Amino acid sequence: MDANETVNIQYATKWAHTSNYWKYFIGQTKGLKRLKVYEQKREQEEKFNDWVNVNDNRKDKYGQALTLMEEGIDDSKEYNLTSIYLREAISRGSEILMYSRSFDKLKEMLDQKGKDKDKDAIQQQISSLREAADGHFKDYFEPIDRELLGAMLEMYYQNVPKDQQPEMLAEINKKYKGDFMAYANMVFDKSIFASHDRVEAFLDNPKAKTLEKDPASQLLSTFLIKLPEINVALQAAGEKSNKGERIYIAGLREMEPNKKFYPDANFTMRLTYGQVLDYFPADAIHFDFTTTLKGVMEKEDPSNWEFVVPEKLKELYESKDFGPYGEDGGMVVCFLTNNDITGGNSGSPVLNAYGELIGLAFDGNWEAMSGDIAFEPELQRTICVDARYVLFIIDKYAGAQNLIDELTIVKGHPKLKESMEETSVKEVEEMVED
């Protein structure tokens, strides 16, 4: 990517997704350690055990909670690594493998005999695959994928328990004397899925036997054979853990009747409330609650595509032409809140007490990465783009006056500002609950 601008563009999104995923887990681990979450959970469990063991009725209702959770976790440990490697090294690793699977339906159609073979349906499927191939190869660079396949197979062979590996992997290791890159080269040299031209040539004269014998398709199939075995084992372990957790939460709610517990709101609409706040991540370090366009200019780096600042934006900044959206001669870009968000919340509206849109949530600070497991209001922040900056970009930068004309733009509420300054956090929480 660094050596080739075209490849950089092709893989920018893929790289960003992987990078964000990687950074998320680093931040989450640091946050959990810093907040001593393990110690807190252990203390909570000990307190729960003491409470349960006070009488026989509680033992009957809640005595198996922690045991079930622990057994489920222990059972899953045997297969967790394999599950992760199947997902990361195979499903999300080299693209040639999962791309080969998109031809399974065509193979099934071609395998049909006599009057069962629907020629019109086959042609429709071929047309669909041609269109998909254009999109797939548009952002595809074969040398990267070739290296990725060799690296992933070697890691899989070295790190996954041997009794959970497909037999074919041991055969590859033996035949190629541990040189998985040599095997990867063979796959890419022979597979129809390695280039756009080969795919197009195959679709000109498609045959089921060609797909059946393709080395990329064969390799993926040998891994997928193991998938049901792994899933069954993990499902059984998960059911045990989930049952224990349901009993545990029920017991905790009875043990602490006055405590407010988060609802399980997965796959539902929900609201979270908070304040616009700065924070102190470490000793002698302070982050303000807003950033401005000045900071965008300070971070400019023409050599890094992510930090290139368009000329028109620079001109607007230099002339301070912020329209009605600026504040005290500057242009606010983002602000921080202590709202509790999670993955999938990006783009969510941030509203003030009047239900007016003041920003869009799009990220969390480094310290917030552990928020899915433990939320610390003093440290964890949601990063929001300010609605005024959105309007500035639409209006002054993009010149999309037609969009501005469709909006009802409110220019502040002095009464709101005055009332909020006199309202405590506790009062705000009570207002929201009401």
C-alpha cells in the first residue's frame, strides 16, 4: 500500500477495518486492566456467593449460577481458538477462499441433469457473477492475497490444536515440507478465482467439474467440513453459560433491589443520556470538550491521504468564512459527551433537551473501548461531530443550499443554557426518568 498509490486506494477501507478492530481490542484490554474490572467482578461474585449461602431457598434458586457459567466457559476454551482462526484466517483472511464460495449456486445449477437444468436461471446467475466480479476485482491486488493465504495457513497449522484441523492441512505441510507459501503459489497459479480474466473466461464456458477441481474451492471446503463440529461444541457451551448468567442476573437483582441494572437491549432502539464534558485520561493530561477547525489544519499531512486538507476548506478557514455556524471567530468540529455507546451506534443522532439535533455520534475515546464490559463515566467519552460543522460543510464547503433550505435551523436557546447551568446531574437523570 505504501509503495503503490493504486493499491493504497484499493485497500484503504480493508486496512481501516482491520486497524480499527485491532486498536479496539488493545484499548479494551488496557481499559479493563486500568479499571480493575476482573477484581470488581470477582468481588461481586464472592458477595453473591455469601448472600446465596445464607439460606436453602436461595441455594435452590441461584446456587448453580456461577457453576454453570464457569463450566460453560471451560467447555468453550477447548474450541475458542479454532473458532477464532476459522473466522479470522479463513473467512476473513485471503479473499480468494470466500470469493470461490460465491460460485456454489452456479455449481449446483450446472450439476443438475436433463429437464431439471434451467438454462435461463443459469444465464441469470452467470450475469450476476459477472457483475459481482467487476466489484470484487476493482479493489483487489493478487500479490497481497497470495501472501495472505500462505501466512494464514502457516499460522493456522502452527497454532490451532491438531485434532481440530482438517486433515488436508497436515497433507499440505508434509507435501510442501512446511512451506505454505509454496502451496499458496500453487493455488493462485491454478485457481480460476485468482484473476478477473480467468473468471470471465470460465463464465464464457462454465462447467461444474472446473469448480469442483479448483484448488481454492477445495481448500475452503476442507475447512468448512470442520465448522459444524466446532459450532455444535460452542453452542452447547454457550447455552450452559447463558443459563448460568440468567440465573446470576436474577439473583443479583434480588440481592440489590435498589440498584438500576442495564436492560438487555440488543437489536432494539434505545436512548442514552449524558453531558458534554472534558476529561483527564492520566496525571497532568487534559482533553477539552471541543475541537475546532484549527486542529484540522494543525494535523494536515499532505503525504498521508487520511490527513490531506482540501484547498477550499483551507480558504474558508483562512478567511474565517464560517457563515452563521462559527463561534467566537472559530469553527467547532467535534465535542465530547459521557454518553454510553457501543459498536453500531456510529451516525446516531445526539439531541439536546428540546429534541433538536446538535451532533452525530461516531466514535469513542481510547479509554472508552472497554465500555461494552464496564462503563466509567469519569473516563469514557463519546466523540460527536457538531451539527454546526455538518451545516458548515453542506453550506459553505459543498454549496448545497437546496439541502439547507429543507432544514429548520434553530440558533440557540438562552433559556436552555440558563436552566442547564442551574441543573445538577442528579436532576437531569430524574428528568429523563420522568
